[in-house]
Amino acid sequence: MFPENFILYSIQILLVVVMIAMIIVVIRSYLLHRQPIFKRFGLGMLIGFITDFGDTLGIGSFATTTAAFRMTHYIDDDRKLPGTLNAVHAIPVMFQALFFITAVKVELTTLLPMTTAAVIGAYVGTHVTKKWHAPTVQRVMAVALLIAVIIMVVRMITTPGSDNSMGVHGLHGWWLILGIVVNFGIGVLMTMGLGNYAPELIFFSLMGVNPAVAFPVMMLDAALIMPTTALNVIKMDRVSWRGFAGVAIGGVLGVIVAAKFFTSMNVDLLNKLIVIVALWTIFGLVRDSMKKNV
């Protein structure tokens, strides 16, 4: 018990250190390069609060943020959309992981290798996508959103894994190897705009693990994938800084409110609304990708 608790507390310390590093990077960009992180602050806070509130409930934030950004013209270059999604939600998601990493028991032999694979996938993914043109990014984002919508609909209809035993706390043998491979792929796909929550919940459910047990894994994955991606895309100048502070601060507030008061609320209606909005956003992304480049 002592070594396990020690490792979990060490992970929490790591998250705090990485969070501080992310904050320093954002402040440095503001002070040295005068990035417009406080522009449209109020709208950014609203977007961040709503999207990360839903993220804390397991809905995910990428689909909702993509829709909100495009509806409000929050960023002016779709090529920077995947990088911005990871960077702007990195700090709120690290708060999520701090809340949930010890809330549900999950075996460290599952948690650590799967998270490591996801982080490596994120590092690889940022280099795979760095030279993509806007139409390519728009089409990949549309496909990523469509996959997310399909998974969300499947979850709403079948509620996979809800009857699985809470006595299973991890994966073993070949199933663990498969989980590592899957998480590597998810890490790559997150850099392209596909969130990790829904795919991981489905995967764990199919493996016979109750979705509740998956929460620490998927949140720690996101909490380390996003800053890994963020630090890379910031170096590559693939982040839109406009309103960054508003979304991040609003996101942290959304996480705190959801974790403290509404973790058991019924989100079925919200899921249906997100599906509709995501489908409209997919249409817009495909339409814009077909336009002739000026």
C-alpha cells in the first residue's frame, strides 16, 4: 500500500510541476512576445467553463471547443486548431487529474504503461502533423469529430461497461499490451484533434472494466498528453494565443464546479446537444476545406 500511495502522490507532484511549467511558458509568451492571451477574455472564460465542465463529466472538450471556436471565430487559422485545443485545455485537465487520480482504484501496472504510451504517441503526433496545410487539418478534424460523434452515440445507446464489475482494476497479459498499443494511437490522434475520453471509455468497457475505473487512466493520459503536445506546438508556432488566458481560467473553474457539485448529474441531454453541434461543425470544416485556397 505504501509504495502505491507514494507513486500516486509522486504523480500528483509531477502534475503540479508540469502545470507550473505550462503557466511559466504562457506568461513568458505574453511578456516576451506580447501574445494576446487576454483578448476576448469574457467569451474565453465562458467557452472554457462550459467545455471543461463537460470534460470533467467524461463528455470530452475537443468537440465542444472546436464548435465554440468556429461559431465565434475565436481563432483565425484552422491549421492551429489541433495544437490550440491541446494547449488551452492542458492546465484545466491537469486539475482534473489531481481530483481523480486517487478517487478510483486502478492498478499502477495498467496506469503507468498506458499513460507512457499515450505521451510517446503525442510526441510522435506533433511531428507527423507539423507541415499539414489548412485543408488537410480541416478534413482530419472533421474525421476526428465524426469518430467522436459515432462513439458518443454508441455510448448513449448501449452504455457499454455499465454492468462490468468494479472489482476489476486493470488489464493484464495480452490485453494490457493491446491497451498500450491503443493508447499510443490515441496519443497520436489527440494531436490531430480527437479527444481521448470516449475512445478510452469504450476500450476499457470492451475489456470488461467498469468505465468508472477508466477515469483515472484517461484523465492522467490527457493531463500528460496535452502539455507534451502543447510544449511542442508552441515551439512550432502552431498555437493561437488570442484569448488563451480566458479559456484556461474558465476551464479550471469549470473543472472545480463539476468535480465538487455535479459529478453525478444526468448528462444525456447535454450529450445529444453536443452531437448536433458537432455534426454542424463537421459540415463547416468539410465545406471550408473544399474552398479554393487564396
